[in-house]
Amino acid sequence: MQDVNWVALSVFVFLFAFITWLGFAAANWRPGDLDQLHEWGLGGRRFGTIITWFLVGGDLYTAYTFIAVPALAFGAGAIAFFAVPYTIIVYPILFLVFPRLWNVCHKHGYITAGDFVRGRFGNRWLALAITITGLVATMPYIALQLVGIQVVVGALGISGTGLMADLPLVIAFVVLAAFTYSSGLRAPASIAIVKDILIYVTAFTAIIVIPIQLGGFAKIFSAVPEQKLLLAEPGAGSTGAYSAYATLALGSALALFLYPHSMTAILSASSSRAIRRNAAMLPGYSFMLGLLALFGFFAIAAGVGSLPEYADGFKQFGNNFAVPALFLHSFPSWFVGIAFAAIGIGALVPAAIMSIAAANLYTRNIHREFINSNPTDKQEAQLAKWASLVVKFGALVFILFVPTQYAIQLQLLGGIWIIQTLPAVLLGAYTRWFNSWALLLGWAAGIVAGTAMTIAVNLTPTYPLMIGGHTFPGYAALYTVILNLVVAVVLTPVLNALAPLRAPIDETAPSDYYA
């Protein structure tokens, strides 16, 4: 690895210190009683349109996004751009469904998706399945944010063995744990503003400066191998990369706002109108994501993968080192410090929200449901604070002692698992027709089938589905949620017929879903 870049490191540390102070100061921003779970875990549901825009953007567009999407373009080419249409598809879903969910959750004091499912369908075991799915899908996601910090710390030239190698991650964990415990969701909401400003400055500067250095976009694209510029044409009897691209985009869009951290950011909004406005404004991040994906092509054209000074970085981090190497190659040290700080802070914001979301899930849908059904408000909030520390500690241990590849593979599985909550959560916002036990069996079928499909293709997300002698490679999440829905639809009338006298329990009323 290259020597320590002291200028970049100084800028990085200064900005990191600033957002640490901001995280603690956020406890006094729009002050509320942090011994109330909705104040600590949802910011009192008082974030308006602008703050929600920064919070949701900071939540969804993470450090790993900044690193991994260009890395995929650098290594695999055009398939990486599926991330752009998927983040466009997701916003109509946000506009249509989530104002309804916000309305009913605000009316009944629901804090998690598990709360909503428990109230809507009256089945604690279905709610538990939704909760466990959210927790399991979130843990590797937090770990991957720490991977983003690892990459930029390594790119700054900080290396070592044993404790010294892990010390920067431990420090980041302590900072994250402390300000999250102290300030709750207000901390990542305030830090997200700084993070997004830094990322936009970095992205727009890079998209202007680097093409000028490389001789223009024509030279950049001419330097990229042809097979990376376009999806490979499918062979006979197969839809090839075309169906893989389309199903990855659609399946990822359906899953995105089912993650607990996405739900937490949405439920912290001050009104359903703020959510609709965000659905209209958030495509601005999709535009930025398209720019980030181009960085992978910039790295190819700049030839950073063959430069000896970055060989150790690529050896240690693989293609994830493409963006740090590109910035080190293209910018002065002071700007490298700003760009790397944007990535590092981009790890803390979603990691904080994810840990809060996981803590909310455990507190409301496991501890309160199965251990202590009548805690005081202070006990509930305190338990959530401790649970958030445990979640972050678990993610830190995972990334320190388990190979990074496992975190990536588990995160891919997490997307396949979390989409299985779609029938109960998203369709539940519109209808109570489904039998809750049919939903639970559909969820189980989707989880088992999705896991089996992923294992069958060596823990990759694309599964070659064979139908009538034709092969349809596609995202296993989309295929399995269709199976999930078929099982739920078929079994609902069967189970209703077996227990016709059991009236469905629904705490909500149709009027609750409207402002």
C-alpha cells in the first residue's frame, strides 16, 4: 500500500470530527423526550420535506453504493447500470404505497413494519417472521458500510497488522455507537445533510474534471472494452443478460423500501404529504447514481488497475478499490480527503439508521410481544438504545472476523429474503383479504426457495429459470416473491374454509389509510 497521505488524512479527520460533534449536538435539535421510543427511534415524526429528503437519500445511497456500483461497472460493465432504473422504478411505489402506510402508522403509533402487520392481520407469528427477516437482512448491510470505511482508510495509506489494522474501524464504531445512543435518529438526520453535500460536490467535480483530464467522453468510452459497454446479446433459447438486467431492476425496486432502515426513514416524516413530495424529489439521487456508475468507466480509461502504486489496494480490496484509486490518481490530496470523507460519512449515516431500525424491531416486535408486554416508555426507549449498541457491535465483530465476501453474499441473500415481506406489508396497506397463515406459509416458501436458488448458483443473485426448454436468467428475489404470492393466494380461501368462524382481527379502519 502507498505511504500515508497526510494532507488527505488531515482533511478526512477534520470532517469526521465535525460530524461527530454534529451527531452529539443533534440531541438538542428539535428537542424531544428521548425516553420516548418514537422520539429516539423516529425523531418524533417531525422531519419535514427537506430533512426527509436528506435522510432517505443518506439512508439509501450509502458508502457501499459509492464504492460498489462503480466497482461493478469497472469489473463487469454495463450490467452495473441496472441500479439507475431500479431507483427510478422505486419512487412511484413510494408515492403510491407509503403515504398510506405513514397515515395508518401515525394513527395507531406503529413504529415498525412488524407493528403494522401485527395490527393489520392480528397474527403475532406473521409479525415475528417480518421482524426476523428485517433483522437478518439488516445485519450484513451494516457490516458492508464498515467495508466502505475500510476501503477509504486503506486508500489513505493507513495499514498495519492485528489491532492497528482494525483500530480505525473500532474508532468509527465507537463514534457511531455513542452519537446514536445519545441522539437517536436526529443524529443521522443532521449528518445526512453534510454527507449529501459532500457527495454531490465530489460527484459533480469528478464528472467535470476527470473527463477533461482523460481527453473527453469519446476517449473514455473508446478505452472501455466493447463487451463492457453493452449487455451481451442472449443466445438461442435464452433471454440472457436482458432478463437478468430487467429483473434485477424490478426486484430491487420492490425490495428497497421494505428494509427496516427505509421504513424508519419514511415513518419519521412529519406527514404523508412530505413523503409524496420526496417521491417527486428523490430521483435527483438517481441522477447522481448514474454519474457514480460512470466512475467505473473513468477508472478503466485512466488505467488505474495497472498502475503499480495501487496494486496492493486492488489486491486487498479487489474492484472496490477502483474509485479510491481513481480519486488518488486524478485529484490533489486535499480534495481526496473531502471525497474520502464523503464516503466515510456515507457509511455512518445508513449504519446509524439501520441500527436504530433493528433496535426498534427487536424492542417492539420481539421483547414487547414475547418477553415484557407492558414496559414503561422509558424502559422501552432504554432497551432500544442498548439493542442498537448490540446490533452495531455484532456488525463490527462480523466484519473483523468473517471474510468480507461473506458479508457481500449475505447482503445479496438479504435482498431475496426482505422481498418476501412484500405481500404482508405493501399489499397489506391495500387489502385485508389474505389469510394471515397463508401469508406466513407464502413467506416461508419464498425464503426457502430463494435461499435454495441462490445456493444453487454459488451465492449469486441471478438464477437461470427453465421453462418449456427456454432459459430465463433473472433475479431470484423476483421469482420467489411471485411464488410467495401464488402460495398466499391459493391457500387463503382454503384456510378460510377450514376456519370459517374465526373473524379476522384488524385494528385498522379504512379511513386510517387517508390523511
